[in-house]
Amino acid sequence: MITLTSLTKQGRVVERQYDTRTAKFFTPAGERIRIEKGADIAPAAAVPQTCDGAPKPKRNMTPTSPKYRNRLTRDTKSPDPKLIRIQLGLSCNYACSHCKQSVHVEDAVNSSMKDVDDFIAHFDDWCVAPREDTIQIHLWGGEPLVYFAKIKKLVPFLRSRFDHASIFALSNGSLVDKEIADYFIENDIALGMSHDGPGQTQYRKEDPLAEGSDSLKWIKYYLANSKNGFGANAVLSKQNCDPQAVVDHIRGVLGEKVHVGFEGIVVVENEAQFGADALFSDDDYAVLRDNIRGFIASGNALHVAPFNRKFNALMDAWTNPKFFLPDNLMQKCGLDDNHTLAVNLQGDVLLCQSDTIKIGTLDDLPSVRVSNSKSIHWHDRAECPTCPVLTICGGGCMTQAGNEWYYSCNNEFHFNLAIFEAAYEFLFDERIIALSGDALVRPKKKAVMPIKTG
């Protein structure tokens, strides 16, 4: 149990106990507080997203489904995928300091057009997904548009192989021109862009949405002509921690039709990735949580992922009398799902499309195991199983340990805690002022982080 201390609008201090596994509230005396589902709970999220801002595959996940995930099968990979993330390579024309992929570029294998030919030639040797299946295929970099020639070779094959493939690419937006925009429109490829709104140039090289830029012209052209629309996904950071300001900035440039979402909060992939001035302090976390709570309270977050999805997930758990946090809760990235594959063009199965960690090969898919790598699932972390926000956090990144995990977990905790606090205030009309209890375990810092210079 975790003790939640809150403050009423009249200044009265209230304590409640919270069971993280059943998402139930109790009085200090142990009496369960029953919550009825109200009609004024926020509408359901439009599109659930992964940590990279891409849509998750839609599929039936009932206990009677033959594809139901459980802890015993999350280690394996199926030859009948519902989501394939293809890492085209990790090259990029940007060098963003907060990019998860940037620290892995030197370890990445350069792909060739022959790799594309081989990938296509051997695709059906391992993939048994039926032609008529609805399947999602995500094209990843680095910057995927650096690999436009490979995309033009892959897409016709994928379209011929599947009748209902949904193809998506997440770009930094800077390379979009008329040729690329027309190709994506004509081939029904959904295009998304990573953009941090007013904080765009804090960690990134330049702003593709700058007034007068060619990229802005062709992004607007794509947005106006694609039936998929256009999505921008932001990363919150210490210097860019107001989601309302991000939404206002991007919609101010691209108009109300653009879908603005958030990949979440910045992760620290390498200790030397940031200078000390880029790391959150306790005061910075307080500002972040105030901004998120205000964004949700205003109602402006109701159609912005992941805030709407996470808010509704909490409300559903709190108002469902039979809820119990399942052992098969999907990791944040979804890559512990045996029907989700991350692969490169050389035929390697990857732990993550943003990393170089290999867990096997496509030509020996039955032997591929997530545990072939040094991945750490949320089940196996001291902090996760009793964390009050695990339901909406999903356990962070499986590739992280040490101080990288310390910083990233704290960022994720406060990001998700803000949504937890907003939902709690919506439910009880009280503001959480403290969390305590033996069940509340936080990661420990392993050593002093070196300060980045230069």
C-alpha cells in the first residue's frame, strides 16, 4: 500500500491508502472506497501510442484469443506479426542531443540496396502473416527520409504482399520536399514528425517549421493532400516542459488539422548525453507536474495523446471493481509483444528499432528470445511492480540500467505522476501533496554523473 496525502479546497488534509495492483483506494482504517464510473469522464483516446509516438497495432487482446499475450510468451517472437518496425539504418542529418538513437550510430550497420533486395527475397521465408491481414509497418531511421531510395523499393513490395498494410514513417521533417510528399501521398504512407514546439532548437539542429523554409511548404502540402493527415510528436524536457505551449506553437504554424501528440518525456540514454543544466531538479519536476495538471484540467488534453490515453486508463482502472494489474502488462515500447517485431534490413531481429541490440535473426525466428539480450523487463526491476504509475508508465525502457535508468525512471515517474495527480483531483476534488509508504521504491543513483563540456 501507498499512502496518498491530499489537500481539500477548504485546507483540510486527507489521507488515503492506495493498492497499486488493484488500483483501489482505502481509508486509513482499511475500508475500501468504492468509486462509481461517472458520465463526465474524459472521452477515449483517439490513437494509443508507443514511446516513439507511433500508433500501436489494433488487435483483440482478450484472454480467449490465441494471440493473447502473457508472461510466458512475451519472450518469444511470432512469424505472424501484427506490427513490423523496420530499421532502415541509424544515419541522420541532425545530431539532436536528446535523441535515444544518437548514441548508437557508431555501432549501427550501414545498409545497402542489396540488403533491401535480400530482405524482400526472404520475407516469406519467415513471415506467415496472411495477405488479407491488417498489419502495421513502421519505417525507422535515424532519419528515415535519408533512406528514401530504400523506401521506394520496399513500399511496392509491402503493398503487393499485404492488401491492408498501414505504413508509417516518423521523420524530423527537414528533408520533406515535393518528391517525397507526393510519393507518401500517392502510396498512402502516414508521415509523422518529431518536433518540440517552442523548444525545438534547444536540443535539435534547426527548425523545419521555420517561416519561409522549404520543408514547411511541403509539410503543409502533404497535410492538405494526404488522407492520413499529419502528426507532430514532441518530447518534454527541462527547458520545454509545457505541453500547452507545444500544442499552441505547432498548431499556430500548421493549423488545427495537424495532430499534435507527445512521445513523452526525455530519456537519458547515456550519462554524458546532457549537461547538468539539462537534468531535472525537484523544483523542475514540480513545474512540469503543474504544467501537465493544468493542461489536463483545462480540457485541452482530451484529444492529445498520450495524456488522454493515460488519464482514461487510470479512470477505467479506478472505476472497475475487478481491475487487477496484469502480469502481462505490456512494456512501454510494446516490444515485449511476441507479435511485434523490430528488424533491420540485414535480417537481424532487434530488441528495439532505435538501438543496435540483436536478439536473433529472421532465418531462425523460433529461437529468438527477448532475454537473449541484457534487457530488463518491468517485472524484474525493484521500482516497478509496486509503483503507483506503472499502469500508465509501462515500465520505461528495457535497455536501460545504472544511472541512465536512474535519470530516465525519475523523468518517467514525474511525467506520469502528474497525470495520476490530475485524475485524482478530478475524482476527489483534492490536490495530492505527498506520497509515502514502504511500497514506494525509487531507483538509486550509482555514481556522480560527469558534466558534459563543449
